[in-house]
Amino acid sequence: MKRLIKYIILFVFVCAGNVTWAEEGERESSFFPDSSYVLRGPKADFLEKYRKDAAFDYTTNIEDSPSIWDWIKRWILERLFRIKVSEGSMQTMDIILKIVLGLFALGIVYLLVRNRDKFLFRRRETDFFPEDSVEYTGEQEADSFVRLLAKAEQENDYVLAIRVSYSALLQMLDKKEVIRWDVSKTNQHYIYEIKNETWSRHFEEISRIFDCVCYGEFPVDETAYRNIKRYFTEFRKEVEG
């Protein structure tokens, strides 16, 4: 009986060993392919066409941040006009902004030239009243210009006298509601604003004299001043009646 058990155990080991060797043989055969198998590789230009395709470009491009000028143009297009930003719209906005800035600069230059006397003029006497101002500001009374004119004539400053006389006319026309004074208006505005054609024509002549003397640096002596003063006096008499 014991001998029979030994034979059975030996038989089981032999069968198990055969199965293990068969599995190892199959594994080894899988590592050695059939001799008819040919290893194939990509062609030389296989990867080149993908390198040239932007869709397959995974590199990180670090671009310069947009300038303030570009940011302003983009903001105006997107926020103000609700226009899609494109190269064409950016170029158009660039031209428009340059034109606007150019006109703005010309306007500033015009205002500086037109009102240069306000920046360059300095009171030559220290005994002027604090409320006195050569330029009419819409607040002075006639007495203020009378004092200034007397001072200018006393010192033979005829250019200043003409400037004061012109401001006094603006004060008189404003008080009589012939014109409506405003700091943004020019002399040409007042000429068109005067309804009486005769007054308008005479005021235009006086304005031309004022521009020539005060801005054109036209020389004025005592004789010339007396002739010019006559224009101011006669015009005032016309308006005041």
C-alpha cells in the first residue's frame, strides 16, 4: 500500500513538471519571432511634415506684452465701438487717433498764441487795485478800466492803453447785452454776434487794429495812438447813444 502511494506521488510530480516545461517553451518561442517578420521604420521625411505644421508646434512662444498705445486702441475698439479687433481695425484706429491728437495739439497751440498776453503780461505798476485786470473777465466795472487807461496813458504805454480800451469796449457791450461775453469766444464771435450791421462793421475795424497792435507788434507812437483812440471813442458814442 505504501509503495502504491509513492508511485502516485511520483506520477503527480512528473505531470506537473511537464506542464511547467511546456509553458516555458511557449514563452521562449514568443521572444523569437518567425524569420519572415521584417522590422519597418518611418521614412526620413515622416516627421518633417509634422514639424512644419503649426498644429503640432508645442513649443512656448514668449511674446512681448502689448504697448500702452496698442492697449488704448484695443480698448476703444472693444469697449466704445464694440468692434472686433483685427489688424485692419487696429491700423484704422491708429490713423484716427493720430489725427485727433494732432488736432488737439493744434488747438492747444492756437489757444496759447491767442491768449499769450495773459501769460506774458505783467503789471508794470504796484499801485493798481487788486480787482483791476487788463483783460475783461465778465466781472469788472467800467471804473476799473478807466483807472487802468489813465495809468497807461500817463506812462505813454500806448500798447497797454489800446489793450485796456478794447477790454473796456467788451465790458460795455456785455453790460448793454449787445454781446454775451464768454471766455471761450474770440473777437470774431463777437463781430457776428452784434446784430446792428454798422456797429458790427465798426467793431470789426477796431478788432483788426487791436490784433495788429497787440499781436502783430505794430509800433504805436503818440500820434498813432490819438488816431486809434478816436475809433474807440466814436464807437462807444454810437452804442451808448
